Amino acid sequence: MNKKKIGFIGFGSMGSMILNGFIDSGSINAGEVVVSNRTLSKLKELEEKYPEIEISEKNTNLAKKCNRIFIFVNTGEVKNVLDEINKYLVKDSHIIHISAGLSLETLEKSFSVKITRVIPSLTSEVKEGVSLVCHNDKVNLEEKKFVEDIFNHISQVKVVGEEDLDISTDLTSCGPAFMALIIKKFADFGADRSGISEKECEEMVLQTLKGTVKLLTEKEMTFDELISRVATKGGITEEGIKSLEKDLPAVFENLFNSTSNKRKNLKEDLNKQYNFN
Ligand SMILES: NC(=O)c1ccc[n+]([C@@H]2O[C@H](COP(=O)([O-])OP(=O)(O)OC[C@H]3O[C@@H](n4cnc5c(N)ncnc54)[C@H](OP(=O)(O)O)[C@@H]3O)[C@@H](O)[C@H]2O)c1
């Protein structure tokens, strides 16, 4: 059978953002896509938007038609999906998954296929941010290029070794949530200590953040240059910077420790699911 189509299993928060992003950006034609999702009704809108897309009621039917298969289901479901489609996987099958904590080594022990891990970011919703990419040894140059090119249409691709994937994930994929909380707390403290509402403080901080990002990106200022331009010697900002320099290392130490512990537990659970310790 000609397996030229590209398969997408799972159309939830990430799956819908990525697939819509690929098609909207023109990196993939809707006509070459087969998509499946546990709850079929969730695909109705997609089907209406792109009538050329093939909806597959079963993951197995999708696997019969596709060598390139993106798996966007919940982490705990990946094994069930792979067990289900395993008999249709061939030497050239290339599985691309996005599940945190599910290593190449874990999957390779059970499934002898080409595997790419991608850690996407919600920021791809606005075609910004970083997608982390990591391939196993079986993936050839052309297959690597295919994945990296299409994710480059919705983000900036950063290829990393798997040993650095966890910390990079904290920075780029968990990052938007961490940054949003830090910014919100900063604004809310301003509201607590003034007569200005939380909403107004959040707006002020958001505009300041937009300007800061522009200085760092469009004007290509370094972080240190920007800080020294604002925190003039003997001034008020300098005192604030000293306070942050003292307190932030412990905050980030705790943050990275907590994500690392959670990941360790998740990996232990996944190892049990994949039957080895
Ligand atoms: N959220 C993030 O920022 C983020 C970032 C990086 C990586 N990830 C990873 O992305 C993965 C998906 O996360 P998500 O936030 O997109 O989850 P989600 O919104 O729950 O989406 C999962 C989708 O998979 C479908 N599904 C589950 N089992 C299936 C099966 N056996 N066959 C076909 N479809 C199936 C679900 O169908 P139903 O419609 O029936 O529920 C749902 O639409 C997770 O592994 C997560 O670790 C998420």
C-alpha cells in the first residue's frame, strides 16, 4: 500500500494548535493529512474548515495509510496507541510524539521504529517561541529536515540532546506559564501597594514587558546592557536589582527541583507501564 499520507492521532489542545498551525502556514497541504481522535465529534470543525482532510475513525486505518505519524495524545495513552497500530508500522515508519517524560530509550525498547520527540510550546499559537526537537539514531537526514522544517513554520526549532531536554522543556514549554505567573505576581503586588486596580497594574506591566522584549530582540540589547541602562549607579532600580539577585536563585532552585521531581515520578510510572525498571 502507498503510505504517502501524514497521520495525526489526537486532536486536543496541542494537537489542534499544531495541526492547524501546519496547515494555516502552508507547510502541509490539508489533502495529505489523515487525522483521528478518540472523540470524533471534536474533528467536525476541522472537517468543515478543510474538507480535503481525511478523518479516520480508527487509529489503525490511519496507520495503514501513513509512514509519518504524529502522536498528540495524553502521555499515558501513547503506549495504547502504539500497541494498537504496531502491526501496521514498517521499517520506514516515523513516529513523532510530544509527550513529556517519555524518552526515546523507553519507546525504542518496545517499538523498533524511527522516533522523534518534539516538545512544543503554547506560544506556537501565535507562531512564536521554541519547539525542542530530538531524534533517535534511525531517523535519516531527510526525515529530520521534514520535522524541523514544519515546526519552523510555527516556532523556532532548537535541536537538543535528550540529556538536555528536561531543563530546556522548563525554559520553553513550561516557560510561558512560569513567566505569566511571575508577571502577574509582580503586577498584583503593585496593586496591593497602590490605589490602582489589579487590571490596570497588569496592563501597565504587560506594556512594559512588550517594550522590554522589543529592546532585547529588535534593538538586540543584551540582558546585562538593558539592566545597566535602567539601573543607574546609586539609583532606586539598582536597589531592586540587588534584592532580586539575592532572592531569585533560591526561587529558581526550588522551581527546577520541583519540576525535576515530578518528572522523575512520571518516568517511574512510564517505566512500569512499559514493563521495565
Ligand atoms: N499543554 C502543553 O503546553 C504541552 C506542552 C508540551 C507537551 N505537551 C504534551 O502534549 C500531550 C497532549 O497534551 P494536550 O494538552 O494536547 O492534551 P489534551 O488536550 O487532553 O489532548 C489529548 C487528545 O488526545 C486524544 N486521545 C486520547 N487517547 C486517544 C486515543 N487512544 N486515540 C486517539 N485520540 C486519543 C484525546 O481525545 P478526546 O477528545 O477523547 O479527549 C484528546 O483530544 C501530552 O502528552 C503533554 O505532555 C503539552
